[in-house]
Amino acid sequence: MSALLEKLGVPKNVRLFFKPYYQLLPDGSLRFAFGQDFEHFSSSFHRVPMSVHPWTAGSGPVRFIAFSAMECIAYLAIHTHRFNDLHQLKFTATGITQQVPASATGPKTCLLMGSDALGRLNAIRSALGLRKKKIAIRYLPEEQYLLNCLDRKIILGERLLSLSAAEKGLGIRTGIRTAAPRHYHSFLEQLKHRSSWY
């Protein structure tokens, strides 16, 4: 099993769940296949591909979507106590392009996005995109954003920016949940701060 994941504080049951879905390289780094491309994670770098083929792990009906495989692992490592049966879960990583195929979603879908403004904007764009709705987002002065979808326009300030606020303002219900770490930009960053990584 991966010493890197153990050093990060990933619980054993989570390491076992993800073990079939990555390759452990001789130098101890991890490689996650995105079709012909791959995500590569080591103690000194993290490379996420720009790929149209997502990485997946698990086959359950409860689905989680993130931009990287390591973000998926970090999320489950932090929140494993919430899930009695890990076989009910499925994780998809999209890479930098964040193009999520419809087959990756289901009635119980949660987007794992960053807590910063970019992460919240990506959650809005991704959720509406999964429901086949095009949205245009434009930055306005004073940290405000203009969202335009289905001939409806709303303006949200950065502090109020969320998928829920966008849905209410635009009159759209996607049925997709989001999860973001508190006090950190990503779940991987949160996991690193909880462990002896630094």
C-alpha cells in the first residue's frame, strides 16, 4: 500500500477502497489513469492532466465529482465516518478541463469544489452544465459576478456566491449538492494540514 497516503493520514479502509484505481510507482509516487493521460502525485509535486477522459473509482449510486483523484481521496479520508459502506460510493475526477460526462452523474451527485470564488463558480458552471443548461459568467467591479442563464440574469457578490444562491436567483433546481472544505481551498490542502505532511 502507498506510504504517501499513510503519511497523509488516509485511513486504512479508504486506502484499501482506492488501491485498485491507481498505480504505485517505484519511487513511491502515485499515478491515476485519465485515459491515455494521468494524474501524478508525489511528496514534491502534484500534476493534474487536461484530459477528456475522467478517472473513476468505485461503482456505487452515491457519486462525487472533483477535478483530481487526490481531491477525491482527501475528501473521503476526512469524511469517512459519514459512510457506513464505502461500496455505495463512486468517485470521478475530471482533470483541469472539468468536463463531466453525463454517465458520471446520478440522482445522488455531489460536486467537490474549492471554497474560494473560483471553486464556487466552477460548482455553479458544472452543476448547470450537467443539467444541460448553458451559463455565462462575467466578473463585475467590486467583487461581483453577473450570471446569465435561460434569459435570466442575476448579480451575486463574492461573499454570497454559491450554487444554492445561483439556483434561487435563476429559478433553476439542479438537484446536485456541493461540498467544500472550511478554512482551506481544497480537501487535499486540509488533509495535509491535519497530517504530518509539512
